[in-house]
Amino acid sequence: MRRPAASRLRAALTQRMPLRIPLCVPLCMPQNRRLERLMGGPILAVEDNDGLRDVMQDWLETVFLECEVIVASHDNRAIRIAEARSPSLILVDVDALSCRGVEAIARLHRVAPDAGIIALTLDDHEALRRDIASAGAAACVRKAQISDELLPIMKEILGPACEPRWANGVLIPV
């Protein structure tokens, strides 16, 4: 009996096995609404830079294999997606949205109040952190601290529905 495609993919990624999956099998998307309810909503990432957006999407899809990842290039598109899909987690690059970043967080919080919003920023000013928190963000992570702080905060918000992948005590990918 063959294992489901997602199980074969997990095994291949953690054990470095050869992988043979038909191209028509969607691996990172929920198969039906029942599964989607069990897993929670998707992860939504808002980033205006094409290259960084692609890297962020690849990283999220690799680390959070069980979660659907959706990306948006600007705040208006992110708000439309949040209204339609009810994400569990929203990552917002506040700097990408210039002066509208805090306003975008407030709007996202209004349309998706159950989503955990994490603001990513270059600045570490106390006033900005207060504004971001009052807009509805669950956390604010300075980009210089992403490698240490982002993953634990994401795990706390997502809970057991979307666990990052670990093999031999090491996060995959390293």
C-alpha cells in the first residue's frame, strides 16, 4: 500500500529519500474544507519586494509544510485576501508599506481579528512598537532579529496545527 503524497514528501525531505510524486498532487494546500478547518487558515505574507516575497514564500512553504502560504505585494491585496481566506497568521513588512504600515495592520486586524499579526520592521523605536501593538499586531520583530525571534513567535501563534519540520533536532532547512 502506497503512502499518501504528503507522507512521502515528508519522508523524502527528512530522510533524503528519492521522491516520486505526480505533478498534479497539490502538496501545500488543504485537500478539502474539513482539513482546512482542522489546520486553521493559511499563512499570509505581505512584502512589496518581488525577490524577498519569493524567498519568504519558499521558506514558509518549506518550514510549515502543513500550512497553505499566500503572499501579497501590497496592503490592499492583503486585505482582500484576509477577508476571503481568514488567515491564521499574517506577516507584514511594515517598512515595505512605508507610512501606511501601521494603518494596514489595523485594517488587517479589523478584517481578520482571529489572525495573529507579526510586524517585521527595520526600526526599533518604542513609539513605533506601541503604534504597531495598538493597531492589533501580536508581535513586532526587528529584521535584524528575525533568525532568533520569528520562528518561536510563529509557532506560538500557529500552535500544533502547523508545526515546523525538524529532523535529528535540526530545523529543515538549516
